Amino acid sequence: MADKTHKMLQMVLDGQASIRKDIKNLDIKLNNKIDEVEERLTKRIDKIGLAVARLEDDTPTITEFEK
């Protein structure tokens, strides 16, 4: 009887260890994905900011526009 209980307890512990490993791997993958998205968004925002800055430089002032 004790042998069956030991085996059952060992199966539960092995399952728990497996779940922890899966969660840790998922956490690592998710962090990498977030870093990739953040990098892409940062590049995109930089491009948009540069485009706006250039557009702002080309925009006539009020006095130039009124002439």
C-alpha cells in the first residue's frame, strides 16, 4: 500500500515539476516576444517622429502663409 502511495505522490511531484518547467519556458518566450514588439514599435515611433519633424520644418509660418 505504501508503495502505491509513494508512486502516486511521485507522479504528482513529477507533474508539478513539468508544469513549472513549461511555465518558465513560456515566460522566457513571452519576454522575448515582448522585447521584439517593443523594438519594432520603438523603430516605428522613431520613423513617425522623424517624419513629423521634417514636415514641421517644411511647414510655412503664419506670416509666410498669409503672404
